[in-house]
Amino acid sequence: MAQDKPYYEKKARTGWLLSYGDVVTLLITFFIMMISKQSGDISRMNAWVSDQLNRTAREIQEVVDANRFENITVAHHSKGVQITLRGQSIFNTGEATPLPELASQLQQISEAIGNLSILNLAESEQRTMLHELEKNNLKWTVEIRVEGHTDNVPLGSRSKFRDNWQLSAARAQTVMKMLQEMTGLPELIFAVAGFGEFQPSAPNDTNESRALNRRVEIYIDASIQQAR
């Protein structure tokens, strides 16, 4: 018949289990605290980025209102601050050469972009946040993306563009190059895309609706990224 283990062995084993359990509990608590802290930091940074973009939208809207640009609208959503240019005054049908009114409007928009707070944070009250990001090996990044859109009317046989897709990309590239030259900002922060007729903002069933779909959208977005 097996003999019971001595009392001191039972006590030692039980004590070890209790100590191990305490360590595991402490580790779990530690990781929960770390995750909570990181989540709190991420939420705080996301809120700060959103505040900067809201301010950007207001700054652009002030310029649009001051110049009474009726064919330009400003909005802020998940893709960033959206500046939409519409109307017959920006391009001739089937062409990507800017008309004089578009060049004039882009000059005003470019001046506003060049003076945006998000591009000059180091010289503002936000410089403390920039220093905090640098300490954590993070960096503040701004992107200006230009997207072209058309209606669904096929191009004529004399058009130098293959289709609406190519036309939309050419118009977006035209606006992007003008913005870069007028602002003098680094080329690396600019991007361009053409969507043709495939992302309409209105049904293509009337002349008025098709006019709404012929547009160029400028997006100003910002994010916090890991520094290399």
C-alpha cells in the first residue's frame, strides 16, 4: 500500500503552484495594462490626426468661400480632405488641357495648400506633438492625391485618348502636375489615379447628372507612420 507523502512535500508543492499562479496573474495584468495603454495612445493620436484634417478642411473652405468658387466643394471623410472641381470651365470635352479658369482656380487652391497648418506643424503650437512622435520613432506624413472621373459617354473617334479611363487619368495628372509646380511641394507626396466612368457620384441618366460625374478630386490626407 502506497504511503502518503510527507506533509512538508505537500505544502511545498502547493506553495509552488500558488506562486506560479501569482506570476501568471501578474503577467496577464501587465499585458492588459500595456495593451490598454497602447490602445489609449492610438486613440489619442487618431483623434489628433482627425483634428488636423478638420482644420485643413476649414482652411481650404475659407479660400473657396472668399473666391466664390461655385464649382468647387470641400468635404472631410475617411479618404481625407476632399476638394472636388466640376464644370465645363475646367476642361473641354474629351480633352485634358486645362482651361484658363481651372488654372486660375488652382493657383488660389495651391496657395492655400502651401500655407496649410498640417504642412507647417514644426512652426506651430503642434510642434510638441511632433517631438513626441520623433521620440517614439514615428513620423508625420502628408499625401496629396488627385483622382480623375468622367461620365459614361464614349469618346469620339478623333479623341487622342483610348477611352474614358485614360482620359480621367490624363486630367488627374494634369491637375497634379500643376499643383506640384504651383505649391513647390516635394513630388514624393503626390499621387494620381484615374477611374474613368466607374465611380460615378450621380446616375448617368441626364445631362445634369453626367456633368456631376465629370470631375477631378483632390485629396489631402495625413497619417502617423513608423519611421525607417
